[in-house]
Amino acid sequence: MWGIIINPRSGKKALRMQRKYLFKTLRTEKIPFIYQVTAYAGHATEIAYDYIKHDIKHILILGGDGTISEVVNGIFQATSDASDITIAIIPRGTGNDWGRYWGLTKDYKASIDAFLKGKCQQIDIGRITYQRNKINHTHFFINSVGIGLDCKVVTLTHTLKYYFGSHALLYFVSLIAAVCTFKSKRIKLIADNQDICNDKILTMNIGNGCYSGGGMKQNPDAKPTDGIFHGMYVGKITFMDVMHAIPRLFNGGLSALPFVHNIEAKKIQIETAKYIPFEADGIVIDACGPYTIDVLHNALKMLIP
């Protein structure tokens, strides 16, 4: 039995075609399923939680990175051991960075074909603990976590969606706007118990997958199967540094620039003197440090092409 979770927020006409084709295909292949459509932010977490509690161990997601992330959080809220649970995706979001890593695009027929013919792969999941109102919280992520400018870009992108719809180009437009307005934040960074940085940073991204922000390759070596995070942070930079960095955002060349500092670690701790929110898979979390980010190796299964 497959439990399907559908996010309808982008393209109602397209969704009708996708859903009709999917359901017809599943019935033809005699694959049993139930489905629910999300109605508000966080609803996919609730649906996934309910599926797992009712012993549905296979979840198919029609949505973007945020919907996938919500599902992952629902799964791990329902069970501490998700190694026997399988997810599959049909991308239909703004950035679709998680699908991009696996070669899945908005071509829904190709994604459904990959679902039917795909193989099972154990994947890593990220976990971040933080504080809100002096209470500890835990949030899970599948693709990446961003702090500083990275989080500001996501916030601006969500705002622009309401005016221009869901387009990957919005991330780039938001990046240019954020660079002009964002101020660096002071943090202390510890990676696998080694002090890495105690200074102001402009941005930081910690990757389980290599893509973020609609195809940007901030961490080109990140693999969601190797049990380790690949991260990057940038300290103080000049306007000319920014101009050098922008052309390299999408080709994987960013990590070679001298002002980009790269990290490899299983556990990353971030201490902050002031309130600094973060984004996880494009979901902005209003929170305070300290943050502890660790990897859950082979925590979940996924159908991949």
C-alpha cells in the first residue's frame, strides 16, 4: 500500500493532469494506494505521521523540497527507526533540488516511470536541534540547512512567490536582493569537535545533497549516501568577491574560491550571540542557537531511477 501526499499549491490545471495520469497508471499496474491533498503549511507532516502510525510504510510525494521535508519530519515524529520506510517523489515545486540530484524533473511522466521501475536506495537524513523560547526542539531535513544570507534568500523567495508564482529564477533574483541588504552575523562554528570559526559570517550552507536554491551547487561534493555533511561558509567579502562568486554558483566552482571555506563533518555545532533563524529544505525556522546538526546515516529508503 502506497500513501500519496499531494501539494496542490503550484499549477492546478497541471496537477489535474498529473493526478489523473498517476492514478490511472497505479490502477493499471494494480498498485494499491490512498491519497491526501495538503491544505496548509505543515499539513504534509501531519499526513505522513498519520500514515506511519497506521502502518503505511511507503509514501509517494507530489511536491517540492519543502513538502518532502515536511514528510520526513512526519515520519521521524512517528518513529525513531525509519529504516524500513520508503519514500518516492514526483517533483512539482519551485527549486526541486532534491529531485535534481537524482535526475528527477518536473516531467511527471518520466518521474512516474522512474517510480515504477526504480530501485531502493538507503539515504542519509539530517537532524538539527535548536531552541525556541528556551525550549529544545528537533527538526529533520533531507537536502540542506542554511544560515545567514542563505536563509534571507529563502525568505525573499517565499515573498516573491505570491506575486510571480513558482519559478527557480526567483532564487537568483532573491540572492541579488539579499546581497545588497544582508549584514554579517557572528557565530562560533565547531565541526566534529574542532573549532573552525569564531567570527562574522555572511552565509553558511550545510549539504546532504549538492544542490540548493534552485540548482545552485554550494556543496558540489555532497552525497546523501556517504554519512557525512559537506558544508561551506563565507566570511567578510567585497563587492568584487560577490561578482566572482555569482558565475560559479551553478557550475560547482564556488568551493574553489579563496574566501569560501569548506567543511566536512558528521556533526556541526553553531553557537550564536544573537537570534539567527535558519532554513531547512527551503522552510524558514524561527529559532535561536546553539544549533547542533548531525547526520543519520542510512536512515530512510528512497526509490531512485
